[in-house]
Amino acid sequence: MTGATITAGSAGVPERADLLVVGLGVTGAGVALDAAARGLDVVAVDAFDVAWGTSRFSSKLVHGGLRYLAKGQVAIAHESAVERGILMEVTAPHLVRALPMVMPLTDDITGPQAWLARRGVGAGDLLRLLARTSRETLPRPRRISATETRTLAPVVRHDVRGGILSWDGQLEDDARLVLGLARTAASLGARIHTRTRAVEIAGTSAILRDELTGDERRIEARAVVNATGVWADQLVDGIRLRPSRGTHVVVRKDSLPGVRCAVMAPVPGESNRFVFALPQPDATFYLGLTDEPVTGAVPDVAEPPEADVDFLLAVVGRALERPLTRSDVVGAYAGLRPLLDSDGSTADLSRRHAVLVSRTGVVTIVGGKLTTYRRMAEDAVDKALAVSGLSARPCRTRRLPLLGAGTRAELARVEAPERLVRRYGTEAPLVLGNALAHGLTREEALAPVSPTIPATLAELVFGVTHEGAADVGDLLDRRTRIGLVPADRVVAEPLARRALEVARAIPSRD
């Protein structure tokens, strides 16, 4: 379809390319963008969809590395702070905003613990300074009074004696970031194909299978990057991963009325672990997260265990006047982190990424975290160039905005509904114009799915015409996040089917 930048199926995949990227999570999409921005001929494929795996099951936080600093992992902490600043100020300022985070000082938290927490957020602010992230982007952390604490979070316990207010980055939607990376890579010439499985890879070639038709084809490439996350060891020998499960619970905004910040609840018996209640723009909160080792075969989609749900409710409940119960839970999800195997608990494993080269020359990128995807991609492409002998321009992504990116002043001038600007930035008028070009009225295009589901038909149609959505699952689980609440998914399915029909009936005229 006209305007589509992501293709479902392998139709159009060439016989040769400079670089083949396998996997279209945040790291693979970042590799495709980095390589395309350097002038390489890039093909990137995924067996399922963009943001299928771990990347869409995050906390939507863009971390500054405070947790790593507390463990003495200074280099990782600094890298996280630097990459957070790049994301917030250059790459995707339309998708990342400052999130106030409050740790209520209840009777459970001793004076020494509060002192350590204050020292910790102060060190985090020093990381911000060293990363050269502006104070306008991330305000100064501070101790706040009991009144201020309960103003920001009226649901916290009445015995609260104050709080510690800090700031971090929050994504509008983690899957939207991955889609932005993939579409920006496509705008620079990369060919992005979902539903295209790499059944066999080597350092200079791969066998690809179209998951829609079953057809197989061979592609020759000067270099191949394996960015399949927790599935990386299934394509390349010699990689030992130790996946860790991070579970989140979804509750409605009404379960935490009046809360205008993230609430941090310390995990009992742990010196530097918290469960967060994170406000979302779709009138929900995410409670997360766990860090549990996973053994056995890696599933296509991880399931959150009941024990994880109970743990999250219990920890957050310690900070609340009215603890949450199972009746508050409207959804839950889990993602698997692709950590390199080593001794110790998964909570203690380093989040530093690693770039490995197989005996056949395949470059594999594993480890890391969403915040540092850009640096991971840069290192992977650098290694692919060194292994293959390809020549290319230097990395450009440190200063390369995604499609839709803009300054706050530029975004304020965009003439489109606030929700669309928040999710698509300067491309918001394109999203609405695309719906109108497909025969919808403005009212039809912008009407919310329901009073509790703010997504619109315009977004769903754009997901098909410009973002490669092939079915209802693509639209509800990745182009939007409606599917995180099963009851909402049922309500939205008819509109998603209508979007597919509308998008396929009339060619886009943008």
C-alpha cells in the first residue's frame, strides 16, 4: 500500500544486501537505523512483528542508571544516563517525558534508609549533570513534606512523614519507540519485513521463510546481525543466555485515584529494589516489576505467574492506605530479559551488553536494556563492519531524530489532537489526514474506542497503511496497547477489523 514503510511477509526482499538484521525489537530496529544512516543497504526481518518480544513488555521507563550506580557499576550507570538524555532531547522527545517519582517515607522506612535514598537520588542527579542532560528536561530531586507527598499521591499511608521526589524518563509507549526506529530506518532506505523468519543464518547468508505463504528464499549479505534477544542462542551456537522474567500488573486509574506521579515501594529485605506504580497515559497504572530466573524453552510470549502478581500487589500495598487486591487487576504481562549466563541471581547479573561473533561470522548483540539500545546498535554495527570489511560513514544516531520528533515548541505548534501529537509528534497531522483520505469523517477518525479506551480509528488505520500491521493482533497488541487489558481487547476488536477493511479498500493519498 502507498505510504507503507514496513512490509508483512518476504515479498520484495532482495537477493543481496550489505547487512541483514534478524530481529525487530528495539535493538534490531536500532541496528537497522544505525546501519541505514551510515549508508549501508539494509534488510531487517522478524519472524513475528515489530516489537514482538521483550521490547513491548517493559516498564516504559528510560532509566538514568541509578540502580547500577548503587551496585558500583559506574560505567553502566553513566552510559544509561547519557543514552537517556539522547532519547529525551534528540532521538524521541515526542515519545519521552519527565516522570516525577515519589518514595513515601512511611514507618517501614528507617531514618538511615531514608538518608541512603536521598544520597542515591543525589548521585542520580550528578549522573544527569555528567551526561549533560538539561535541568529543563529533568528537574532537581528533593525531599518533600508529608503534605506534598499526599498531594502528589493521595493514596499513600496516612502515617507518611514525607517523601523523596526524583525524576526519570518515561516512554509514551515502548512499542511506538520501536516502530519509530523501524520507520525511520525505512525512510533512509532500509527494507523492513515482518512475518519473515530466519530459519538458518551464517556470516554472509541466511535462509528466510515467509510465514504468510511458507515460501523460502536465500539472501546473501556482507554481514549478518543476530538481534533476536532471548531467542539469540537458537540461531547461533556458543551463546549461553540466562533469561530473567519481569512481570507487570495493570490496574485502572480509579484504583489509585488522584495519583500524579510514580510511587516507589521498597522491596522488604532488599537494599536497592523497588516496585513502582507507574501512571500511564491511557488511564491505567502498571505495577512492576519482578526479576526472576527462567529455565526451559523460551515461549513466543511469556505468561505472568500468579506468584508474581501476588508479590507486586503485596509490595505496593505496603505503601498504600488501601492495599490493592486481585479485584483491582485488569491485566498482567511479562517480558524476558536476554542476560548473559554467569553465576549469581538474575537480579545481580550485569545489564551490560555484549557483542559476540560466531565461528561463521554472525554478529550477535545480547544483554543490555531498552534505554541503551542506541549504543548497543552502534557497537553491533561497528563490529559487523570490522568483521565483514564493509566501509561506511561514522555512526550518526547520537544526533538523528526519529520521524515525528520535535522540540517542545515545535510540538506545541502542531495542529492536531493532543493524543495524536503525544504519540506521533509532528506526524500527527499525517495520521489524521491519512484517515480522512481513506473516506472517514473527522468525527469517525477521532472518536475513542470507548470511554475507557482512548485509542482512535485514525491510529488503527495508520497502523495498517504506514506501520505494516497485518492483523487485529498487530493493531491491538503492538500499534496500540489495548490488548494489555483483555476486556478492552474484546471491546476494540470490531474497530480493529474495520480499520483493516478501511485501509485496504482505498489507497492512501498522503
